[in-house]
Amino acid sequence: MLKLRVTLAAGAGIVLATYLASAISVAQDTPGGGIECGLYNCEVEVDVPGQSGGGQANGSGSGATGGEGTSGEGDPDNKNVCTYKLADPQPPAGSLDWEGHEPGDGAVYEQTCGWEGVEGNTIVRLVWLAEPPEQETIDPAVLAQRVVDSMTLLGPDIASPREAGRYTVGVPMWMWVNQSATTYGPNTASASAGGVTVTATAKVSKIVWQMGDGSTVTCAGPGTPYKGSSAMVESPTCGHRYSVTSADAPGARYSVTATSTWTIDWQGGGQSGQLEEVRQSDIQVAVGELQVVR
């Protein structure tokens, strides 16, 4: 009699389900065959000529641990983290979830495994352990930084000044940026590991403009788009006035750099905090003199 054991866990997929269905069908149609199931495990007995003993097909899913601790196999950057909770109630005596042991000899735990920094990819199953497992502690602050690292945070999407524009000494320049989730925010993302979920929201808190003429302008917001009012009106939120042309600058253009500071608020695992990231964008601006026609 060939005995196959199939562990069907969350995320095991269609292949295991199909395999188990085929095994059950064979067991039902084979004289002397049979099937016995625990909560997560099924043991199928089929009479195969010339074969005996126990073969095992384990469908617990890639990267799941088979007992205590964690598994580091696979991509080292995606660490597999497992947590354990004592199964309540414990499975009855004789259940396959005891893995051949008797009640009182160790205990059965609900094991939840997931990959740090990967949301929605977990495996849950019952495992027998001789001793209570050591739980790995997940630092929410570390997980928060991983959330930020997974975000797409870019430098400012500069709308004005424009490289194709022509600007004039002494005339107020209005500066502003286009706003999107990746260039200004808000940008929200979450990650889970070891039973801890952290959610972070990032938004630009300021933009520092280095104008190329030695001047620096700090703007608390995205700036105000120019609406075609009088050319000599200063921007109410973010602007600059050049006093020297860019004729002597490399390429006869000022190199303007806009650096955004992203402020990220996060919470999870009973904690909260704030992180900062900086991103920058560059543009070349031509500044000339006002031409007087006589």
C-alpha cells in the first residue's frame, strides 16, 4: 500500500488542489484505498503494485517553514517571517495535525508565514511543535522604512520655469510644480511582516529652489500657477526675480535645481513616527535683458 500525504495550505494553488482531487479519486476507485484528513492535512492510501511505504507530497507553499524558526531560503532580500498561535481548541487525538504525536506531547500551533515587505502573500497552516516557538520581534520602525523604500517618490515635476521659456532680468518669475502621488503626494503604502502591518503616507512638505545665480528660494507649497495678470506682479507663494542675465553661465543658461522634502507619517504595531526623504529635479533656464525698441 502506497501512502501519500498532502498538506493543503492557503496559497497552495490549483496544482495542489488538482493533485489532491486526483489522489482522492484514485483512492476511492482502488480496492483497499482510503483517505483520512485533518484540518489542513490529507493522507491518501492507494494500492500500487510493486510499491509500498510512505511517499509524501507537501503542498504547504514555497518558503513556508516546517516547524520552529524561520526559513531564509529563496531571495535573501525577501525574508520569510513566521508567527505562531496555539491552536484553540487543539485537534482531537488521532488527527493528522498531530503529525503522529499524541495530545500532551508538545502542541499544535497555527503557523502564519509571510514575506517582509510583501503585502497579501501569506501561508497559514497547522504544525506540531515539541516546545513553544520563539516569536521573532518585528520592529515597526524598520518595517516603516521598508514601506518608504517600496514607494515611488520622485523629484518635483517642474511646471515653471520651463526650459523653452525666455525670462527677463527684473521681471518676477512665478515658480510652481505639477502635483501627483509620485511627485508631490499624498502617497500611501502598507507592508506586513510577522503579524505587524505598517501604513505610511508621504507628502512633500517643502521645495527648495537653487536658482543658479547663487540665490535659494524655499517654498512651503507647490507654488501658484501664473494666470496672465500684470507681468510685474510677484507670485504670492513661490517666486524669484533675477538681477543678472544668464549670458555668462554655462550654455548661457542658469542651472535650476528643485529639491523636495518628503515627510512620511507612519503607524502600525502599536507605534507611530515620521521619516523624511529628499528628491530633486533639474532644469536649464535662459534669462535675458529687456529689449527696448526705439
